[in-house]
Amino acid sequence: MTSNRKNPGVAFWATVVVVVALLYVASFGPACWYLSREPYDHSFRRLFERTYWPIGRAASEGPKIVERSVFRYGELGMPVGGYVHLPCEPARQGEVDDRSVLILRTRLKR
């Protein structure tokens, strides 16, 4: 028995890559919002830092519009006074954590 189904082509895999990239960027905001409400969830904090440092690097080394967009999206759902440390480089095993970070912080209401 033979099947007339074709294997996934380039268009399919390109779509998969684009969708995964969009989901990665879209998940950044909710991750910031959760972490700003649960600052002592250390396992999530480590996961956040390992997962989202490329966004921190893009914000710190990219054009100002990228930095502003990252800050605005990250701070969008944070509570008043909430904050998140966003690393700009990956963690190195066995070393003191002296990475540069961006601090996303909401303003206090006046």
C-alpha cells in the first residue's frame, strides 16, 4: 500500500519556525508579569533567566525602539512597584553571577 501524502516541505517548516519564534516573544510578557508577582519562585526565576536572556541582549544592544518595546511589553501587566531582572547574557556554570541585567520596573502611582 502506498500513500500519496507528501512529506512536509520547506513552507511547512518555515511556518513552524515563525510560529515558535512568535510564541517565544509573546510568552515574554506573561513570564515577566508572573515573576513580578512571585519574586521568590526561584525555580521559575532560573528558568526565566535561562530562557529570556536573548531578549535582554537584544534590548541592551539593539536599537532604542527594541529596548522601549521590550520594557513596555514586559511592564504592561506588572503590578505597581513590580520589577524583574532581565539578564543580557547567559549564565556561566560555577561562576559568581555578575551578568549585566536590565531592570524592568513599573512606576509607583502618585
